[in-house]
Amino acid sequence: MKLNTSQLSPGENSLAYASPRDKWVTELITRISARGYQLSTPLEIAIRLTKIEPDFYMKGSMQCSVGLECARCAENFRFPLNQRFEIAFSQSNPKSGISKFKASADSDELDINFFEGHEINLSEVLEEQFFLAIPFQAICSESCKGVCQRCGINRNTKECLCDSQAVPNHFSVLTQYKLSGGSRGSS
């Protein structure tokens, strides 16, 4: 969705979007689903966009549940996504190529997106925030025991007998070798 900045009131503007009520949010979910993520609850987005001509500051959140696979036990689970974000938008100055945004002392923690004209593409920004909220290695719970590396059984659902057996150390052969103290690579 492209937000027309000329239609915003000066100061703070509160915006709320949700699927399936807002068609563009449903289209956003379709793009997310095409990348292998399935949402199990509606996507809800709340935004406070502050207009300080010619720049904009957006603070918001998005909430939903996403079906993911646990990196330890390989079981599917629902991940509660609750992403908060703060983004500054600055209108590009096409003549100089420099933005008019004046960074404050705390702007190090802000994302700054530049736009031209009078439209901010919310779809792209929110899609990026969704993927930033997905953990690199999702874990179903902190107490997940994972799968046994020997027999492959899910140790959350069944006890594994492999723990009581001694695991052979294939690197024990290396203890027989001694390193010489001489320098290497000298001619």
C-alpha cells in the first residue's frame, strides 16, 4: 500500500490495519506465504506516523502467529510474532541527492528510509519488518530436548536409550600424534 503523505495531518496520525479487512494486508500475507511462511492468525498492524515536514517518523507494531519448524526437534509450532519497530522516513532531495532528515542523538537506533514524491510504500517496509522478526533458528520452547543425534528420535516425546550407551569419540585417534616444536614454513 502506498500511503499518500499529502493526505496526512500535521503531527501524529494513528493508523490500524488488519487482515482480512484490508485488502493490501491480505496481499502482503500472500507474498509472505509465497516465501514459505503460513500465518495461523490474522495479521494486525498498528502505526503512529508523525508528520514533521518534510520528514516522517513511524512507530508501530505487528502481531500474528506464524507456523514454523523447530530447529531442535523439527516439529511444527506456532510462533507468536510481536514485532515493534521505529522507522524514520525522509524525503530525498533529487537535486543534491541528500536527505533533509536531521538525525538526532538517538537516531542510531532508527531505520531511515528515503522516498521520493508524496508516497511511502508501507507494504515493502512492513514486509521487511515481518522477516526481521522471524528468528534465524526458531525453537518451540526453551526446554526442547531436540532429536537424538544417533537414532533420530524426538526426545520431547519418547525417552532415548542412546544416552546410556557410550558414544565413541572418533577423534581419539588424534591423541596419538605429537606436534613437533619446530617452526613451519621456514626455508
